[in-house]
Amino acid sequence: MSGFDDVVRAAALGARNRPLAAASLSAPVAAALSGADGAERVLEAVAAHAAARRAVVPVATATALDLPARPTPVIDSGPADVLTRIMALDHRQDELIVRVLRLVRRRGLRLPPMLLNRAAIALSGDDLDEVVALMDERDRAVFALDGRWADRIRRFAQRNAPPDPTQWEDGDAQDRADYLARLRRTDPDAARALLADGAWLKARAPEREQILAALATGLGPADEELLEARLDDRAEAVRDRAAQLLGRLPSSALIARAEALAKRHVVVTRRVLRAPAVELHGIEMTDALARDRYPAKAHRTSASLARVEEVIARIPTWRWPDLAGISAAELATARTRCDGQKADLRVPLARAATTWHDGELAAALADLRASSAPAELFSPLDAVDLFGLLDEPRREALLHRLIAAKRYNDVVACTLRWPPELTAQQSRLFARALIAVTGPGTYISNPRWWGVLPARCAPDALDEVLAILRAAPPDTLGDLRAQTVITALELRRELLELTDRTDQEAP
């Protein structure tokens, strides 16, 4: 029995019944005792053991690594210091951090280990691939000791290597989906042939859904037969995915069935001096509609109207003149009723504009949004998607209207869709938008927004943008978020001064 076991027995049975002899203790513990006996000796022994345990440094299991040398030089101390300060800012600057990492990689350099680790902590999601891209073989060997990083490093290497058939034969669900997607980029027919034997249909539902989702890469009419069959899959997620992909094939039977429904349930009356009138006839549920994944229930409206809206969301926008005698944009502004009640088609038409990349319809919907009540109709996500379809003059005009109307959440949602590289004019407009939405009582739910301008500002406009922000009202300048943006822009400018401008301007 160990000395500590004797202490436990004495404490449990009582020092009077089980006296603790100093001789039964280890020499260091016995030496630490004051000479007391009885219960006091037991308590002192417990304290001595506890102190001894705290003093022992645990020894990790050693792992032998055959680490390669480091042929790649590290970045200079100046850019390293700028990156360190960017990562220490109060509001995250993920885009700017990623920009710096890409700059380092383009210059054939690497980060020192401690800074690489800080970048790994600062970023999240897909941005972590930028950290992996900067790692040399030595870094990857060390990071791969963590299972989460090992998987990310492995998948990163797979994405940048030729498709390996063993991934399809022996890989997990994600490996098989990744392999299929990569093969689809170069040989869609060969990728489709892998699915012809139906063996993948024996997999669990999540894997079947992942494999089906990979068909989005290189999607074409030849995929329709396979996707149509998956509308009868035993798993709801697979059926939903099949309908989603078929809805992106304008010549598919699913779209043809939607057009047939539109002819029966969307009735347009042309009027000479007024906008067209549209009468929607609700659609009752059938087994065929359930198979095509039309909603059985609805929260915002009646289920029969929700199915009509789903029809409208699916139809290619350029087909409406032949189907109903009016354009999709006219449909958005038409006086619309369903079963005697006022109806609004802007939400399903926003989905259609996004699916079919219709800039004209997006512009019409954006104009309607800017003039409607803030709480109406579109979610911020809808606004973002529509904004991304607008040409530059329309983007700027819409932003001016939203700022004037104090539609701040819409301003934020839209500006998130600015291109990765802003022009000087866009940079100035973004700076004024930032001032407009920053100040007492404003709340911006998306933290990414505070990093857009520092990362994307046109290099030639940096000084002017900083001047615009510094001239903002005191209430704005007193906001920590605005101060963070100003500091991040200053650091961006400092980085420009330390590096080649052409490096900075590259995407």
C-alpha cells in the first residue's frame, strides 16, 4: 500500500482507529510534517501530498516527427507586425487577414510559426484553407497532430491534386462527394457513369444527399434522368436536393410541369390605362405535387397560395411573356389577388431572379423594396442576392435611396455584396454608407460588415476614404466600430507602404 493510501485509510476510519505513522509516508512528505500526530498529522499529510502533486509537471507523450527543413523564408518583421496588429483589433477583420495571407503566399513567403498559429485562431470556416495554403511541409506535419487540422489538410491536398479514384472506392462520404465534384469539372459524363450501377443508393441518406449535391458542378440536361428518379428517393433531404437541381434546368420536365400549372393558376388581365391585374387560383395538394416538392403547409400564407408562389419561383423569368402575356417585372408590379385577397409576388420573384440571374427583374424588385415599408417582404438575404445582380449605376442609385430612407439594415445587406475590389467611387460611397449607419442607437447584426471596407478599399482612395471617416460627426467617431474601421484602414495603408502595390491590388 502506498503512503497516500495510508493517509486515505486514516482519514476514512479516523486517526484514533487507524493511526498514521510517519514511517508509512514517503520521505519528502514525512519531512514536511511538523511532528504533530493524530488528526492533525492526517491533515498535514493530505496538504503535503497535494502540494507535491501540483509541483509535478506532467510529461506529454513524445511523438517522433521527421520534420522537413524550411526552405521558404519568412515575411519581414514590418508586415508581420502589421498582421499582428490587425488580428488584435476589437472587431474582426477576417477579409483583411485573408488578404494579407494571400499576399504572403503570392510573394513565395511564409509566416513564422507563432503568427501562423494566431492566424489559425483568428479565422474560421472556409477561411482556414488560406492558413493551410500558407503552410510548408513542416507546418503541416505539426498541425496534423491535431485531428481536426489533419482532416482539413488532407482535404486541401486532395482539392489541389488530380482526382484520385481511390477516394471514390475507399473514401468516406465527404471524400466521395469531393471526388465526384472534381471529376464533374473536367468530365461530367464520367462522373455520372460512376452512379449508373446504383451502388451509391445503398448508402445512408446524408451520403446520398452529399453525392447528389455534387451534381451541381457541371449540371446539365444529361443529369435530368438521374435527378428525376431521385424525386422518389426514400429520404426527404435527397428528394429536396433533386427538386432543387431540376429547378435549375430550364428544359427539365419539372419546369415544364410548373409552367403547365402557371397557365392554369396565374390569370392575367391586360388593362389600357392601368397596370395588369393578376388573379391567382390556389393549388390543392396532390401526390404529383408532393413528388415535385411543393409545400404541404405554409406559415406566412395559405398552403394553396404557397404552392402558386413556388410555381412562380421556379419558372425561368424569360418565359412569362409566352405564358401570361406580361414580363416578370410587370408581374412584380401587377395588382394581384388570390381567392379575393390581396397577394404579393415579390418574394417568389426574387427567388426566380436569383436562380435565373435576371438583372432587369432584380432592378424592378430593388426599386419596389426601396419604396416599401422596412419590415415588408424581403429578408436581408433576399436583398443581398438582388443587389448582386444589379449593374453598377443601379447599385449606387439604390444605396443612395436606402441611405436617404435610413434603411440601415438593407444598406449593410447590400454592401456585403460589393465586389472583392472596390473602385475609388465605390470606396467613397461605402465610407459614407458606414457613417450613415454608425452612431448611437444603431445595431448591425452582421459583424462581417465592419471588415468589408478595410479589405476592399481601392488603394488609390485610401487617403480620401480616411479623410471622409475622420470628418464624421463626433457621435460616429466615438463609436468603437468606426474607430476599428479607421485603424484597420490605416494598417492597410501601412501594409501598402511596406509591400509592392501590385501585390496589394491583385485579387
